Amino acid sequence: MPTEPFLNYNGRLSEGPTYNPSNNTLLWVDIIAGKFHRVRLPATSADNYTSQEKKQVEQSHEEFVIPDEYIGVIYLTDDDDVVYLGGKRGIAKYVLTTGEFKYKWLFPNGSKLRSNDGNVDPEGNIWQGVMGSFDYGPIEEGALLKIDTKTDEVTTVIPNVLISNGINWSHDGRTLYWTSSLDLKIYAFDYHEGEISNKRVFIDIRAVYPDVESPEPDGFTLSESGDLFTAVWSTGTVAHFNAEGTLVEKFTLPAQRISACTFGGINMDELFITTANLQLEDPARLGENVQDLGGSIFRIKVKGQRGLLRPKLKLSA
């Protein structure tokens, strides 16, 4: 397992890794700092990047700052320089070339809530997890929302969720997987044309971390074969489960707070992992603990797996 970061970015709460295949870039957010980032990946899929390739990645690093915002998730569009961002009060359109940030869809109880993880369903709608903003912490108004990008209707799919987290669809689009972090569970639902049913526990994280007080599942990603890779907050690990929900392995990293992961790279077999700093509440102390590299971005070459691409929004949405 890597003992050094793929990118030694000294972030606070790095999250939401997102791969864009059309320009071979990796994007991620730093939630509390109100930033998101983009780097260009090498046109290779080697087990390890060369020193020159690492340097090129570092030189390509772009940082986009949105003042007075919390950015929880990035939604790609069919224009590489336009994204939608989950922010404090809703989903906003952001133009990378000009810095224009404008809300399009607003959340209910927006003054209390902020965006967490989200994704786009097979019909092109946004499914957005919202939770209590940093001034409130986890609150009962948290929920999983669905935003119809054609009608602009915002509906609550799952109410009263303290921390709604990772959400993804199976390769055939028939199953939705969703994380409720403080339940310590990843759930599965039958999915059909924007509707879910038959909720069941797919993975009980407590069962595979019996000695950890609160092993909270965070952001996760799926492979074409149905394997699931999830960050597990406060454990320093990413857990790999097969399509039946059985633990295959754990990847251990030199950061306690693992926040999310996604597949990327030209062969979609590189797992990129975001982490959070132990001092995320106090930016003056970032990097104080040299033994914990939280905030950095890590990369693991995964043998025998290819990840699923995240759907893109049409810019007309």
C-alpha cells in the first residue's frame, strides 16, 4: 500500500474525487475551505508513476476558490470547463474559465443544510445528500434529495438522515447503493426509472470493524463487476467488498480520516482516495502531525478491476 501521497496537497477536508475521461483529469473538493481542484493525469496506467509524471501532475494542479461556500460534490457536464457544485444552499453552476458561480436548484431548509455526497441517476437526475451545516452538525433535517433536472422539482427520497453519504448505481442500472454513515451501513435498493424500493442492508460496516468504536462508511465507488470500494472514516482504510457484499481486503493508508474514493485513469483501474486532516477545524495547524498525511490524495493500482464512470449532466440542465 502507498506510504506516500499521490499528491501531497495539504487539504482540510478533501472529498468528492471525480474522474473526467474526456480530458483525463481528476477533480476533488476541499469542503470546509470552499475549494475544488483539478489535475491532469498521465497518459499511462503503470503501477507507479515516474518522478517526471508526478512532477507533471503537480504542475497541472488548478485550484478554484468559491468564497463563503462549502463545496460538497462535483457534477461533471458535457463541457469540461463547466461543472455543477453542491454548495451551502443548493446546486450551483460554475464556469471554470470565468469563476461564475450561480445557484440553479435550492434545498429546503437551506439555512441549516449543506451538500454532502451525490450522483446522477440513469435518467439524468441529481440525487443529493444533505446534512446539517458545520454550525449545526448532524441534524434530523438531513436527507437524500432527488432533483429532476427537466422540471426542476426537488423531492425528498429518504428523510431524517443524519449523514447521507456515497451513492452509486450498479452497472445495469437496476440497483442503487447508498450510505448512511451514522447507521454504519451501506444499503441497497431496487431501482426503476427514478424510483426506489425494497430497501435492505448490503454491508454492515460494524461487522467488519468490530474493534473500532465508530467505523463510519463514507464515499464509495463501484467496479464493472459489482465490487464496492468504500472509504471508512476514522480507520485509515478503504474496504473492498465483492458483489455479494463480502469483505475481500482492506487497504491501509497513512491517514486516519479516509473520506472517499473513485476509479480513474485511462484504463479505469486506478483508485484515487481523498482524506481529511486531523486538524481540519483549525487551518493554522494543518500538517502539524507529520505521522498522519490526512488531507492528501492517494492512488492505488487495482488489479483485475475496472471502475464505472460517473454520469455527466447535460449542460442544458
